[in-house]
Amino acid sequence: MANKFISIEGIAKRFPAAGGGITTVFEDLWLPMQRGDFTCIIGHSGCGKTTVLNILAGLDEPSTGTVIVDNQAIEGPSLDRAVIFQTHALLPWRSVMGNVAYAVSSKWRKWKTPRVRERAQKFIDLVGLTGAEGKRPAELSGGMKQRVGIARALSIEPKIMLMDEPFSALDALTRGTLQDEVRRICQETGQTVFMITHDVDEAIYLADRIVLMTNGPGAVLAEVVENPLPKERVRTEVHKHPLYYPVRNHIIDFLISRSKTFVHETRGTYDPRNIAVVRPGAAPTVATETNVLRLGQVQGHAATH
Amino acid sequence: MTRSLTLRAAVVSILIFATFMVAWHLATRGTGAVAQMDPEYAKLMGATATQGKSAMPGPLDVGGKLWEHLKRPFYDNGPNDKGLGIQLAFSIARVTGGYLLAVLFAIPIGFLIGMSPLMNKALDPFIQVLKPISPLAWMPLALYTIKDSSLSSIFVIFICSLWPMMINTAFGVASVRREWLNVAKTLEVGTFRRAFTIILPAAAPTILTGMRISIGIAWLVIVAAEMLVGGTGIGYFVWNEWNNLSIVNVINAILLIGVVGMLLDLILARLTRLVTFPE
């Protein structure tokens, strides 16, 4: 891939184990991402997803390897890479406005207060929190807190947004609305996003590409699933798309069984620099006759979309 | 419900107070045996010996004297006879001086200890040894070096207020949530700005708790310090009145020490509430 905006190059994370020896969380990860891509990473707990995200954010360092963003190896955190934390990480002594304004004034240090507030207000409006500017985080619901987190991240015009299970603490209804908004905002702004999730449906709804990670310790990237659904997605319709279940089943199969056995099964043939890119429904990995027939129909159907 | 609880608590408080007052009054009212003595000799003796009056003053004596003190708190009839208001003002001024000085030292050093694991380990042995020293043990050294009794008592207040503030500041700073620090990091906030915009507000409730403990200790210590150095202050007043055998005045002073201590604590409690944030 020539035009790679973010490139994870051979990163690994190891730390000394309790009884001597070394525990490897993940090993030799290579992953290119393009500008404007929405990438989700899925894997079981303990495979080191959050560590990967923290390395991308510059909050953690890989034991080996580097990450290149926009032709520069990252060294520590940067305003170019905004993080949306799973736990919101709002400053509880600041109001909604104060939290967003803090980020804005950190990016543009010389700006005067009215200008900072004006920009903060714009993003508070964008996430639909108009009227709640003066509230403290403790007075907000979980969904509203995460909206503030999103407004804060967007307000600094990051090149990349890194999201660590941003919706996992929310109830289903709020989660749905927020997913819609994140999707809308990201599409409008052409944001490059790297997101961790445990929710397969969320990944399919939001992502262009879904990266599957095997179980830790010693986790590797198993494959990249290209989302075959059209870019225009409607929450209420997306699960009726004929390619929806092939993708979903593929990912769930991976999580249930292949995430455990992948490393063992592909020993010798696995190339961490060229991980398989699959497009469930389009190019079946195991082509049985019925499978091909069904998928053929599906493709015909998809073409009419 | 809360209102009725407050009301009921007030009733119980008043009952306890009334019971205590009545018991006190009854216990000190009685007359003991009166010894027969020469009238000339009796003139030299107190009411206890001549009239069999209780040596311990009753609540009415104490109340009357208190009223006198409250009516004229700021009179000054020379070194050994000053109004209670003046004496209290001296003590409060010393406590404030030593305490503020301690704030100036304890909070920056606490920040340093909290932010740097190296300094934490390096300073720990000193703090562990210095902390348990009774502040009054410093008094001779202070008198010898400073050569001023009033400044010495300020120094003693300084040294006793220092530790709780320093330790609480260090603890508060060290336990600022990682996620808030990460927010600052991802926003590329510099060390100085981070200290003032993230760490200080996050640690403020813990720091104020330390300051509240310190003011309590300082107020305990000032009484003892002033008993030692003499001259002025409520502590000196207590000791002076003991030498005068004026138990009435001693009881009054005890009462006022309690009230002022409560007010100081109340001020710090208010300040703590100001910086506390709900989570």
C-alpha cells in the first residue's frame, strides 16, 4: 500500500513475568491504515488492544517496533491524535464548556477566551449538548459524558481519532444514537479513526475495515476484514443487507474458535507483514458448491444496491 | 424528616447540657465543714476554709465571669491583666503566621514528593524521623537560635502544621487519576500548566483535608507553646490564671479555646467544600 497514512511497523509489547521470564502480550504487529479510514479492532480481553491504542496515542511505548503517522515516527502523545477514553476521562471540576475549552486552549495557546469559547461551543452544538454547557460531568448521563469526550476530541482538529471502547459503558439505546452521530461526524469531516470494540455489530456498522486479533499472550493480527457493506448505511436497515450476516458470522466464528487456534494453525505460513485481507461474501475462503452458489446470489443482490 | 431529626437532636443536646449544668451546680453548691479559727487568721484564708464553700466554682460563677469577659474583651491593664479578646488575638495571630508559613513550604514540597518517585524515596526517611517529634521539643532549639519567644512559638506552629499538609499534598498529587493525566498528555499540556490545571484541582480536596488536620494540631499546640514561653496569648492566660488560682478564669479560657478551635475547623471545612468536586 503506497498511500498509507498510519503504519504500525512490527510493534511488540513484552514485560517481565512474575516468576521470571518474559510475557509477550502481542508480537510483531504490522498494519497500514489509509487517510479517512475507519478501522475497528476486535479481539478478546487481554490480547493487548488497548496497549496498541495507547501506543498509537503515544501514551505507551512498544518494546520493539515503531508507528509512523503521516511519514513521521511518533514520539509521545500529540494533539494530532485525539483519544476518546472508555471512561470519558472528563475533568470533574470543569463544566462541559470548561472541558472542551481546555482542549481548545491547549491546541491554540494564544487564543483569547471568547475565541476559545466560540470554538468549544461549535463542537458542543455538534454533539447535541447545546444548553448543557454549564453542567458539571457529575450532572450528566453516561451518554452525555461521552458526547463531551467526543466534542473534546473533535474540537482540536485531530488527524486521527483513537477510541477505546467508547460506547461500551452505555445502554443500547444511547449507544445506537451515539454510533449514528460518530458515523455522521466522521463522514462529514473525513476523520481517520482507529477504534477498539467488543461489539461485532458496532464494528460492522461503523468500520470500513475490521482487524481481528488473536488471543493473548503472544497475540497477532489474524486478518483484516474488509467491510463489504456500502458506505451509506442506515442503522435500521443495515442488518437486512444480504452481506451483513456473512460478515457477522465470519467475525463471530473467529472470536469463538479461530482466535484461539489461529497461531497454531498458521504456523509456518503466517506472514505478519502481509496479513490476509478477506471480504466475507465476496471471496469465500472455503469454497463449497452451495457456498459459492449462495454467495453468488448474494453478490448479485449486492450489485443492485 | 431531616428537619425533625435536627430538631430532635437539638432537644437531646439541650437536655444533656441542662443535666450537666444542674449536676455541676448541685455538686459545687454544698458547704463543707468549717474549721474554727482565729478571726485574724481567717482573714488570710479563702472562703473554702472560712465558709465551707466548694473550691470548684459553680456554673453561675463561671457564667458571670464569662459575661464580664465578653463585655470587655479588649481591655489592657498591663502585662498580667489583658482582656481575653487580646489574648485570643495574640494566639490566633501566631497560629495564622506559623500556619501560612507552613502552607508555603508544605504544598510545594508535597507536590515535589507526589510528582517525583525519586524525591519521594529520598525525602521519606527525613519525614519519617521528623514527623513524630513533639513540636514542643523544638522549643529550646528555637529559643536558642531565634532568640525571640513569640517568633519561637510561631516556629513551633510552623513545624507542627507542616507534616499533615505535606503528606496529604504528596498523597493527593500522587493519586491523581491516570486518565486525567493522560488527557493532559494527549493535549500536549506542559508540566507547569499540568500542575496547575490538572493536578492542583484534582488533589485540592486531599490537600485541604491535610490543611484542616494541620489547623487543628496548630491550635492544640499553641496553648502549650504559650504556656512555655509566656508573655501573651490564651495559653499564657490559662497558666497565669492557674498561678492566680482563678479556676473560674481557667474554665472560661478552656471554653473559649474550644470555641475558637471549632471556628477554625469550620473555616477549613468550608474551604474544603469549595474545592471538592462531585464525581
